[in-house]
Amino acid sequence: MAELTRITRRQFGMAAGSAVAAFASGDACGMSTRAADRDARLTARPIEDATTTLKSGAIGLGSNGRDGIIQMPATLKPGPQPLLLFLHGATQDGARMLRRVGPAADEAGVVLVCPDSRDVTWDAIRGGFGDDIAHLNHVLEHVFAHVAVDPQQVTVGGFSDGATYALSLGLANGDLFPRVAAFSPGFVIPVPVRGRPRLFVSHGRFDQILPIDQCSRIIVPQLRAKGYDVTFREFDGRHEMPPDVASEAMRWMTT
């Protein structure tokens, strides 16, 4: 939805407002059926005694051309590593996200995992949680088996559609993701919540795709009203992720 300009701002505002209102009013928790809970849940977890076997640099995930990419920092700190699962916007892919956030992640010493959605954007934005959840779970299981990951420093993040999905996935899996970083999100998909992750949200004041007044300036107060710890960073820009904001988010993830 983030990159699909055929939808008008009025149409998007109505859809986003309805979704956020449902979350804020508690209707999201009212949707907490077993099926919905299972659909949004990830079962992969860091392995306590895992050994990091991956070398520094970018490594492809899978072999079918649309699985994603992982970047190991140039310098690995001793012991378990911080990890960021970062989700791309609509019509994009993990490689494009790597180019955007890779330098900041490398500088901060964060293992960066950029998977690809199964379709043009993430499934729940188009209907319901399904194939993308299965794929993300598989990706995380693979990474956790080859990288010693600090369970207290696992973050899910994303840009645009990926930010919307990351926010929703993070709220549903707060016991896996202590932190969530959303860069220019559109709304919150109603999900049964688990845990209490800390949140970082950024948004350009002149965003021409997902206007800040209809998106983050609604999302952030509603999340805070729900008791979430939210760091909100507005910046003078459009639908983008400036390098200084990405670097700020990386520092927030690792402190």
C-alpha cells in the first residue's frame, strides 16, 4: 500500500484510521481467536548455545531468487549479537533495504536480516497473515542456527508497508522482539498482542505517500495511550529513511 499511488490519500486515510481505531479501542484484542493468534505468531527463537559460523559481509538467503539477504557486521563483538529483521516496502525487496540500512547496521555492529515478501507486499496488508509468516519463521530459524543472537536485542523493523507489518508483527510477538522500529508506517493491523516491546517510529513531515497526519501522528499517541514506550522521530523530509535517522534507530536498538 505504501508504494501503490493509485489509492487516494482520502481512501488511505479512511482505511488507516479504521485500523488504528480498532487497535486503540481494544477491538484488536477482541479479535484474539486461536486462529488469528496462530497466524500472526512466530515460533523461531534464538538458540542459547549457538555458535556464529557466518562470516562478515552480505550472504543470500535461499536460492530461488526471492528469499532475501543477511549482512554480518565487518566487526563482530564477542558473544551473542544484536539482530534486526528488516522488512521492505511494497514492490521492493530485501536487497534494496540492505542498501538503505546496511551501512548504519554495520557501523552499529548489528546483524541485519532483510527477507523478501512472498508477493508484491506483505500478506496481512492484503488480507491475512499466511505465507509471509511461514517464510519469516523459516528465515529466523536459519539465522538463529548459524548466529549466536542476544535474545534481549532482537528487533523487527521496516519501511513503509514493511513498517506497518513490523509494527503489527512486533506487537503480536513482543516476547520475541523486545524492540520494534517502524520507518514511515501506515497503520497498525489489529492483532492479539503479546509482551510489551519498546517502539521507535520515524516519519517525514512532508511524506507524499503516507501523510504523517493520517499515519504516525495517529499511531504514536494511540500506542502511548496503550502504555507502550514509544520514541517518535519526526524529520523534515518525504517518504524516506534518512541516514541520520537510520543511525539513530540503530543506536536505540543497541542501548
